[in-house]
Amino acid sequence: MTQSMFPNPIAHRGLHDRAEGFIENSASAFEAAIVGGFAIECDLQLTSDGVPVVFHDADMKRLLGKDGAVADTTAADITTTPLLGSAAGDCPQRFVDFLSQIGGRALLQIELKHQRDVAGTQLLARAAAEALKSYDGPVTVESFDPHLLMAIRQFGFSGLRGIITYDYADTDENGHLTDEQRFTLRHLLHWHETQFDFISCDKNALQLPAINFWRALGKPVTAWTIRSQAEADAALPFVDQIVFEGFAPAAKSA
């Protein structure tokens, strides 16, 4: 089961290399991942007009050099703004255009990014589910937000869904969460609601009891973000596949 779910290492935001002009979550980085024989991890944000776009950050400053949030920007605006440093002049893609580019040539691990309100959560899940209904290719969906996993299933996505997690130990980083919420997320106590099919775990949290428990029961675990062969080797006893960037994994299978 595990091998069929994640047979190849997963290129984090595509096979990107800023020094070579291949920017994260760009068409060029995704094409490079396909050429390399890797699976693809990518991120979805929602624009102000309800269009999912392939983009990691909630704001546009780091990747586009523009002020403002993706959620306050139209799809037409963000998808015509070149990614900083892109040799090919790549712009962020609409999710439907990304799916057309990939065309089933690589397994996808699509992260639904946490939205700032319930309405955004529902809209992103609905739009992603609608786009995936006509997609013919291997695909998984994942999120840190249990509500997004539940919502995309509610809107008709019947494929594999994964929870992204870590140790939730940094109270400053998780200041918007209560102690109870952090405890629930750390120990994956939302299982009855999410019924996740796999776990994507921070490489530094792989030995959490909940991770060991669910992997022992057959839930595949992918580790993020692996940035060297040494990190890959250290993670291997605890995972079924790696999510990597910044190096070429020694082998294409875990």
C-alpha cells in the first residue's frame, strides 16, 4: 500500500533552484520535477475572486515583490505577475492550469493552505474539489487544517487525504491556537472527523507517539522538508517517503 501511494521522492514545491532561475511552485520547477522522475508537492491559496492559485505564502512580498495578501488580490492580477528571479518569466498558475500542465505525468501532493476565515476555507475546498473532478492522474490532498480535509471530502473529493503535522511546541508560533487545540493537533485526535489516509510530518517530529502509532497501523508517513542526503538517511527508518528540496536524493524510492 505504501509503495503504491508514494513510490518516488516528492519535490517540495517542485524541483526549484533559485540560483538557476527555477522558482518554487512555478511551471519550470514542476517540469523539472517531472523530468527528474519525482512526485510533486505544491500549495494552493485562494484569491479574492475565489480562484485557487498555486502559491505558498499568504502575502505576495517574498515571491512577487508586491504588497498585499493573496486573499485580497484577483486571480487575473496574481497570475500575470512574474515570480521574482524566474528565468522563464513564470507567473503563479491557476490550479486548473497547473493540472493541465501536469496531465497525470507525476503524482501530486497538493497542500491546501490555511485560510483566514471559515468562508475562505469552504471556498478553497469547494474550488479544489471541483477542479479535481475532471483530473485524470495520481493525486493526494493534504493540509495542516483538519477543517480543510473535512471540507474537501464534503465537496466530493474521494481521493487520498493527508494531515500535515509537527510537534506544536512553539507557543509563539502557534499563538492563535489554544492549549487544547495544540494538544489535539499534536496527537492527531481529530481522526474521527478527518479520517486521514496518510501523514506528512516535520522531520524533527517523526518520533512523536501519534506518528509511531498510526504508521504501525499502516498509515504512510512522508517527512518534510529534507534538505540533504544525511537528513534523508536519518529519516528513512521512520518514514515511507521524503519531501525534499535543495539536493538530489540518492535513490528514487524509499
